[in-house]
Amino acid sequence: MTSAETAPPPPMRLRELVFGAACAAAVRAAARLGVPDALGDEPMTADDLAAAVRTEPKPLRRLLRALSCYGVFAERPDGTFAHTDMSRLLREDDPNSLRAIALWCTEPWTWDAWPRLDEAVRTGKNVVEDLYGKEFFTYLNEDAPDSADVFNRAMTRSSEQSAREVAALLDLSGAKSVADIGGGQGHVVACLLDKYPRMHGSLLDLPRVVDNALPRLRDGGDLADRAKIVPGDVREAVPVTADVYIIKNILEWDDESTARTLRNVVEAGGPGTRVVVIENLVDDTPSMRFSTAMDLLLLLNVGGAKHTTDSMVGRLTAAGLHVDDTRPVNPYLHAFDCHVPG
């Protein structure tokens, strides 16, 4: 981290900040052009990279030089460019790839929405419905299918990576069943069923989501005999009974939707049930810049919000849960381990 002694002076830093869009656009351009995938273990010239990704050499050199200022690629004294730890994360084949997330956070709709952040702050409402005349996900699915596909790939990759960490963190040895509430394609429940061979699991999410559940959980899959896939809207009802409920990264809607979801889980589980809520926080994380930026993006697109520790505890308590423990899952996520009293 840059120390106070070596940090750029305020005028220089502010100039850099207001050009933040240029940095985001440069990351997006490099990812879309396939530059990280074309660059291997050995440094390459801009001319050779340009030939590999079919661009003009001079503009590509300018793009790489701009990114190297942020540690994405490194320009060597001989004029060649090499990978850095960050640029490798933009490769499609990297096991910890952030390529899909980088594209999702810079999709075309974001460039329409960010300039209206002052309006969202003034009103507390999302700006997407005014921009496109539709709720955000309706707009994505009906009018921006390519962007919807980017979203799905980003969420899938993110879920794959974090599900392993969630399963490693949680001790469910005393439970016979687990339910993944709003669990997407079922990465968390699959990892937990792998960890506990005698456990049964349920996946609950919207019909269009669970239609694309992991093949392992569906008929013919190796976990199918211990997995149940349930289509439904968690805000309406939770028609699943389990010893443990996992709620990961979905309590970011408006307060009423969050409250309804938690109440539905409490009612479905009943006294003694364990509920583990996993969320990004905006007040207790090493990734504050990322978390607070995502918080503002949620305001813009769905009128939602990331939580502070206190706001999350407050919502859990109001829903009738007792919070037993709070632990970090990774630098981006915290787990709130709760139970239903009584």
C-alpha cells in the first residue's frame, strides 16, 4: 500500500481519480481483445501481441502502457510487456480468473448509469428504470442478452470460487440436511454435499435460475440422489425444510424484500434451526474500495445496498434470529452464523 510519505500530492491524485473511467475502460478493452490470454509466460513486444489479437500495434502499446501504470501488465526496459499477478487474473484459464467480473462491472449499461449517481443519491432510488423503462433484470434479459450472459458468467465464476471457501469454513457435521436459499446454480450446496457424504441438500431459486443448476445436482448427476431442486421466489415463500439454511449474497434488495426473505426462512425452519448468512460488508473488509463501489452500483441498478455489520445484525435480529458468531470467509465476504431461538 502506498504510504502517506510516498503518496502522490492531492492535485495529482485527484486528477488520477477523475480519470478512473479510463482505467476501467482499459481493463475492459484488454480483456475483450484477449490480450491477457495471448501473452504467455515470456514477455512479448506490442507488435507481436498486436498480431496475435489483430489490433494496430501503436494503439495497443498505448493501452498496455496505461495499464502498466496500475500494475496490470509490466513494461520492461527493452520495451516488451510481461504479465503481472493482476494481469494473469484477466486470463480466461486462470483458476482465480476475474475476467468475467471485470467485464460485468464495465458493461455498457454501467456507462449510462454512473453519470446519474447524484440523482440516485438525491432520491435514494435506482436510475435504471428511468433510463430503460424497465426493472434492471427485466431490461437485461429482454433488451441486453449479451450483458445478461456476462452477468451469469460472472456470478457463476464468483460462486465457484467462494463456494469452496464457504464449505471449508462451515462445520455442519451435526446436520443431516442443508438448504441453499437463492443459491443460483448450486455451487455452495454441491461443495457441502461433497464435504459431507451423508448429507442431503436443497437448492431454491427462481425457475429460470434452477433450470441451469449444476448437472451434478440434476437427474443423472453424481449428487442427484442427495439433492432436491426447488423453483421459487424466496421473497414469497421458502418451501424447504432443513437443519441448516445458507443465504449467500442475496440480501441486497430493498429493506422489505430482505425482511420478507429472512422471515420466510425463520418460518420454514422453526426453533433451533441454524441460519448462515454470507454477505459483503462495507465497514469491515480489506476490500473497502471494491465493496463500497459495488454498494453504489447496487443503488444505481436495483436501488439495493451492501450492508454494514450493524445493519446486517439489525436485520437478522428483527427477523427473529439470534446471531451467534461473525467470521470472515475471505477478504470479500463475512459469515453471520445464527439460529432461530425457542
